[in-house]
Amino acid sequence: MRLLDLDLQENIIWIKFNYDAELVNLVKTIRGRKYDKPNTQWSVPLSAVAEVIEKLSERQFKYSPAFREYLDQNKKELTITPAPPKKNRELTESDKKAFSVSQLNFRAQEILKGNLPFSILLDGEVAGFSRNKSVGHAYFELVDRPSASAPIAKVNAVCFAAARSRIAGRLARVGNKIEDGQKYRFIVKPELYTKQGQFQVVVEDIEMEAVFSKAKLRRDAALKTLKDEKLLRRNLNLNMPICPLKIGLITSQDSDAYNDFVHELETSGFGFELIFHSAKMQGVNASESLAKAIRRFDKKNVDVIAIVRGGGAKSSLADLDSIEVGRAVCESRIKVICGIGHHRDRGVLDEISEGTKTPTAAAQILIQCVASFLETINRLSTKICSVSAFQIAREQRNLESLSRHLSTCVLRHSRDTEREINRLAESIPTAASYYLKRHKEDTQRICADLVHLVDRHQHRTQQRLGSIGRRLEKLPLERQLLRSTQKIQNIDHLLTKRALEKLRSHTVAVRHLEKQLEWMKPARTLARGYAIMRKDNQIIKSIDNVILDDELTSTLRDGHLVLSVKKINKRDING
């Protein structure tokens, strides 16, 4: 790079160029020159501006805007001695000697090297680069194409393997590469390829800052780093909350961006909850301030983080294109949207988050999400009401049908139950007579047993009395009579007592049996809440006697029911 720059405060002209021995010797002839070793550049007093231009004007130096403005303002006062024109001379005998093709090419190459003995900067559009292999020397063309039309000039170019590898590495560090149709600024050395007599340039390096601005280099480097760390699309891939009402807003305090964003949310009519954190959006430390605000919101319970700012200068966007901001956004667990106020320029935030071009547009995204959610809720509510009404009407019809069927079944079962009760009522006297007769026979048997028992006791008593009488004959008559009388009385009392006890116990047993017979009547059982289940007029005593969909008759205290078996659960009633 060769540049003439101006410092009006110090009245110094700065001469900047890559090392060239011939050019160094030329600069040393300028009066007042000094070499600034730390910055590898030369300084010359402003008073020597005419000498600087006179000696360096043909050396492909670029002028800085400040230096060019100074020259335009002071061109009348500057006295620059033009180079004397070359005079035509007459051809000598040696000049008339014929050249071979090789001699001509070598002579042309020497003339070219004599006039351009150093590398130059060359701007051009690359053409034909894709024809080369991925490694090794590359042969292509550099063309001038002012518009989409055909090129107006072109030159052959060659980039040897070492230079090609170096250039590819520098471009790869910012996520770029040489492609056809792209414009670059190369450091080239013009030469004549003597073997073919072809003029070409040898590409030695690429001027990165001329092709990519510092801001673009910084932005591309940040994006490449995020891509290498597999963070680039992490936040973009997060789903937008279905109803983002709690918003974390990051922007400058009381800025137009803040007012536009808040106004848009307020006029929407939705109940947004806004949590604001102020951050610098341009200038020194802007990226650190923004990254800190994002990480702070990442620890809070918000639905979305919104980063907005107004328009401003294009260059101010570079303050946000840092790897710190990129990592903070990509590592955030909360969806991030941004509205940076530029319609044509895209920064790091646009590539890694939900990007819009204005704060108002960012707010409208949130409003649209909430509106869509509300519309979905209303649609689903309407659908639920419609389906519910249909289901209610259908179930109402089913209920009415079941009610009619149940009424019919109840009437039929009531008639069947009534017939069964009548049959049971008719059978009760017969059963009662049977049980009474049976208990009467038992009573008669007991009475006969009692009489037999009494006879046996009397017989035994008589035997004992005879024995006692025989013994009494041996005792005095009065004493024997007294003892016998007493024993007879005791025996009589005992027999009477035992006979009464037996009679009472059998009487109680008979009464108990009569009560059991009373409680065993079917009417009393039905009155206690029990039912008699029949299938085909046969009493059901086990669930093994029925199967699913059997029609059963249930007799209750006050009527009959006709039932259908829908489910059978077998269990042990003693368990």
C-alpha cells in the first residue's frame, strides 16, 4: 500500500509504503524527511509538498482525503515543475539492427521492469478462477466491468501456489474465498511472459482492508467464530412463544426507538408487560453494555428479549457486530428479536436472531403473535361450543330413547314381579301349613318322649320305692314312712320341675320357629330392600346362571323391573 497522508495540526506529510529500496533512496532526497521507525513510515514538512508531489507523482501513490483536499485548495500556490518531455532522436545504425522474437520479448520485459520495478495495487473483477484445481497455481483474468455489461478491459493473472495458499488462508479467517464475479484489490507485479510474449500480472497478495471494510471484516470474523463454535443458528432455531406478553426491552433510555416500540405495544390493546434495561447502542463499550444486558435478561422470566435502536449512521452498526454480543445472543435460552433501524444493511444481530429493520416492525411481530394466539383461542372456543352443543343434543336424544325404553321395561317387570309376588303369596299358606304341621309333629314327638320319660322315671321310682320298702321293713315303721314320704315328695318335685322345663323349652322353640317362619316370608324380605332375580321364571342363585345381555326380572317390594346384563363381576362374598 502506497499512501500520502496529511496532519494539519503538526504540518506534516506522512509517506507510507511497503519496503522498496529504490523508493527509500528516492524519499531520502526530499528535504526535511524523517523516518518514524515504530510506525514504519516517513514524515516530511508540509512546506516540501511540491517536492513530494514532483518526485512521487509517478510512483503510484494514493492521496488521503485530507491531502487531496489540501491540494485542491492550494493548487494555485503550489509550483510543481513538470517532467521535461522526451525528445525524438534519430535512429542510429545500431538501432536499425533486427531483433529476434526472444530478444524483443526480453527487451520489452527489461523496459517494463525499468519503469515498473515494484509491486502495485490492482483493482479488478475475477473471471475464470473456478476453472482451476483446489490447490497449486491458479490462472485467471482480472477485468474492468463498470456495470452488468461486457468488460471494457482485462489482463491475464497468475497466482502461484504459495501466494494462493496465503491469500486463501487470510480470506478463510473471515469466512470468505475468491469467487468469480467478485471484485478484489490485489498486490500484483506486472511482467511480460517472454516465452509467449504475453503481458500478465503475478498476484502476490490481497489488500484485505480495501476489499472488506474493517466493519465487514469484524462482522465476518464474528460470524465465522460463531459458526465454528456451532452457535450461529442456536437462537434462531428457538421457537417463538405462542403468546409473548412479557417482554424484555434493551435500548437507550428515552430514545426514539424506545418510544416507537412502546407506543406500538400500547396501541395494540393487548396487556403486554414490559421490563426495560438501558444499554449503549453505539460508541465505545456499546457491545459490552449490550452483551451484559442480554445476559441479565437471560436470568429473568421473560418471554422474548427485544433489542431495538434508531437509524443513525451506517458506521455505528459496527459497534454491535462483536463476538461478545454474538455469543450473548446465541447462548441465550430466550428468543431474541432485533430492530436496528436499517433497511439495507445486515449486521451480526440480523444473522443470529429474529431480525427486523425497525423497532416498530419488531413490536408488530410480537403483536401479531399475540393476535394469532387470541384468534386461535377464539376459534377453538367456537369449535368447542359447537361440538358441545352437538354432543348435548345427541346425548339428549339418547337419554329420551333410554327413558322410553326404561319405562317399557319397568312396566313389564312390574307386571312380572306382581305375578311372582301373587304366586309367592299363594304359596305362603301352603308353606306355613307345612312348617306348622312339621313343628306340630315335632311337638307331639317331644310330648310322647316326655310321657315315655315320665313313665320310665315312674317305673324307676317304683323300683326304688320297692327297694326302699324292703329296706324299711327292717327299720321302725314310722321312720321308714317318714323317709319314704320325703323321698317321694322330692322325686315328685324333681319330676314336675323337669317336665315343666322341658315343656317350656319346647314351647320357646316352637315360638322361635314360628317367628323364623314369619321372617322367612318373601314379602318381609322384599320390604327390607332385597330383590328376587329370575331368568325365564327361574330364581337365579348364582352369577354362573347368567351371561351377558341376558334379560332378567327383578321383583321388588312395590313392583317388577326388567334388566339386561351388561357386566359380570365374580367375587367371593365371604372374602
